[in-house]
Amino acid sequence: MEDHQRRMATSDKVDASPAGPSGGGKRLTVLIVGSVGRVRSFKISPPLVYLAIIFLVLYIPWTIYVANRYFSLRHSNSILSKEIRRLQEELIRDKRVLQKTYQRVAILEDYIHNLEEKEGKEPEPARSSQGKAPENISAIQRTVSDLVDIKDMVIQKEGARMIVNFRVVNLQEGENPVGGYIHIMAQAKDGAFPTKWTFPREDLENGVPLSFRRGQLFLIQRFKPIQGTIDLDPEGEPPAAIKVMVYGQSGNLLLEREYEVGNGS
């Protein structure tokens, strides 16, 4: 015990002694007393302590801010994800409703055409306002599938326009409707397909529409009359052929058919 007291006294004397010429300023002394009476000490420079305190003062609030920001963004992201899922579900439901609406419209159109057939009032293809007979045409068929067909094709020239009338027919048995997109293109005598000679208007590449979805939408139970109008150059030569391309709703080509256009009789 006395030995321990002497050690403590000696340590106090050493620590309390003023710094010598080479001391370099005041330092904080930290004493660590062991369980068996051993005392260890080390000195810390006050500026280092101040820097550590300043670091903690700045670090703790910044850490709290970052943590709060993280949880806030995480909560916002969770809300947005739920909203996106809800909108996606609504979009799917709306597409189903729209599909059912198309089917109902197709059934109503078929019903109207059936009534007209029974009454002998089935509409005839439009004739020229100048009383000209339809153009003499011959068909070059290339049917890709057996889902649809084109019937009653009539091509007429009315001034600076060419009118194309036909019926697209559902070849499936039963009550299954068929739908897709129809493109009508006129071909020049040199074999080119000008963009201005398309219905609906669409850019072409090698005589093929760049976007099949820009065609005329149809959904039929039995058949549907189609009329396309192509604007011509009054001073130029008329088209030599008409090509009709029918795409399915997923973009698969259902039918492609070309009609050579002759001189009016």
C-alpha cells in the first residue's frame, strides 16, 4: 500500500512539474489505474481534443440528417411504387373494357348489315361522281393466314382522288372476332410506293409500313366495309396497282394482296 502511494506521489510530481524549454506547451494527462494497482498515463494535446469535439459536433447532426433523408426517400419511393402498380392494374382493366367495347361494336355492325341484307339494302361500293365505271382490276393474292379475306374490291378514280372500297371478312368459324390494322398503298408504274399514296398516311420502307399500328383499326365478327382515299397528282400518272396489307393486333401479317389497276371502261 505504501508502495502504491509512493508511486502516485511520484506520478503527481512528474505531471505537475512545468514543461521544460522543449515541452512545446501544455498537454492533458490521462491516468489509467489497473486492477492490481498499476497506473498508466499518456498525454493528449488540447488542439487534438478540440478537433475531435468539433468533428463529433458536426458528424452527429449530419448523420441524423442523412438517416432521416434516407427513410424519407424510402417512404416516398414505397408510395410511388404502390401508385405505379395501381395505375398498371387500371390500365390492364381499361384495355379489357376497350376490347369488350370493340367486340360489342363489331357485333352491332354485323347485326346492322344482316338487317340490310334481309331488306335488300346492302350498301354498294361508291361510284364515281362522274358516272365512270369502276377500274378494271386483277388481283395478285398472297394470303399469309386463313383468318381474314378481302372481297368485293372496287377501285374508282374521282378527279384527283382514288377511292378503294372492299370488305374485310372474318374466315374463322364460330363467334370469335378478329381484329388488327389495315394499310392501303398505291404503287407507281416504276414499282415505287410513294408515301403520299398511302391510307392512312404512313412512311414506307420497301413498300412496307414502318409502323403497323398506324393503319386503320378494325375488329369484326363477320365482315366490315372499308373505304380508303388516296390523293393523286392531277397532272401526274395514276397508280398502276393497289396493295392491301392486313396486320393482326400483335403485328403479325395476316394478309397481303395486290390489285393491278387498268384503264376505266
